[in-house]
Amino acid sequence: MPFLNITSNADISPEDIDSLLREGAAICCEVLGKPADYMQTAFNTATDMNMGSRQGQFAFGEVRSIGLPGDSIQLLSEQLSTLLAERLQVPKGNIYLVFQDIPADKWAWDGKTFG
């Protein structure tokens, strides 16, 4: 049930996107202790992104999950920021990450909510 959504204006090939999403999913599953079969990922190419007066490449990542323990957020932040910086060639200072813990009764799969 975790979802990793990445948006970036970095130039990246479809093969590298697939690899990035697989590595990001592995990080999320390991840190959150969630099964890989329920992990969903997406990559969105942004033609225009900015952050104040900065120029260059940027990335925005979202992690949503049922059960997002507070102690997991710092570890996810470190590992995902490093992954995005390395794979997208984006300075860590140009990466924002957002974490959202979704109540089980607000997340559905296969026509049913988890709670």
C-alpha cells in the first residue's frame, strides 16, 4: 500500500526511470516493513520546475502509506534524497520530500478499504 511519486525536470531515460522507481520502492518497503507486492510507484516528467531563484534540476517526492512511523521518516528522507540526487543529478538542496500517513479507512484496493 505504500506509494512513491517522483516529479522531476531532470533528463532521464525510460530505462533509468524504471531502475530509479525499483530502487525507491525497495527503500520504502525495507524501511516501512511493507511487502513489495503492494508497493506502487510513479514518475512524472516536469518541463518547468523552479525553487526560488535557483536554476537547474529539481525533484519532488511523495511517500504515502498506511502506517508511517515517525522514526521511519528521517531514514526515508536520507535514503530517498541520496537516491534522487545520484540518479537524477539533482543537488540535495533542490529536492523536497513529503510524507503522508493515510488512515486505513481512507485507502482502498481491489474495491475495499484496508480499515
